[in-house]
Amino acid sequence: MAKCDEGYLCEVCGKDVANLTDSDLYLRYVIGMLDPEVLHTSPERHIRCNPTLAQYIVADDFEAVVVDGPFDKRTLDEHYVREQEQLLIRGWKRLKEVAQSDLPIIEYPLPEVIVETKRRSPGF
């Protein structure tokens, strides 16, 4: 089977990442953690298969993720945790918005990420 026929398989669990709202790759792109130039070459994961990131999504319609060990947000600086939660919650909500729209992929990121990307790459 050709790679494009396989869909996007999670590098952690091996299952299909069928929905944009489950995509760790696109979540990281939306919040500015992933440069648009490497979006097509970066591995995919389910958001929940990246628990160190998923633990920061605090929303009624997202089942909480708990991480044990050195990256457990309960052991980290409160200010840092609050910033990460705000960013990841906004990013996840943005994923839900774009999943219901016909926006071009370059308009998926949060507004401040788009501004920063254009600043770094004027031709973008």
C-alpha cells in the first residue's frame, strides 16, 4: 500500500489518527511548536499518545491525562503550568474550529503564531 493510502498512523500506538482533533502533529502546528516547513515530514501521534503535552488540555470535553514522573505538571512551576494550559487549551479549541471549516492549512495556527511565522518567513 502506498504511504498516502495508509492515512496518518500514530508513531506510538500504530493506529490511524483519523480526526484532526486527535492530531498531536496539527496541535503542535497550531500552537507554533512545529514549523510549517516540516509539517509534512514530521511523525504523527494521537494527542493522548503524547501525554506530556496532553496533560495541559483541561476541558470538559477532553478526558484528563495524568503523567507520572519528572514531566508531571503537578510537580512543575505553577506559572509555567498555567501558561502551558492556556496555550494548549486554546490550541485544542482551535483544532476543533478548523476541523469544522474550509480554512487553508496556513490559517490553522493561532493568530499570534501566524504573525510570528510571517515575521520569520516574509514569503509565507
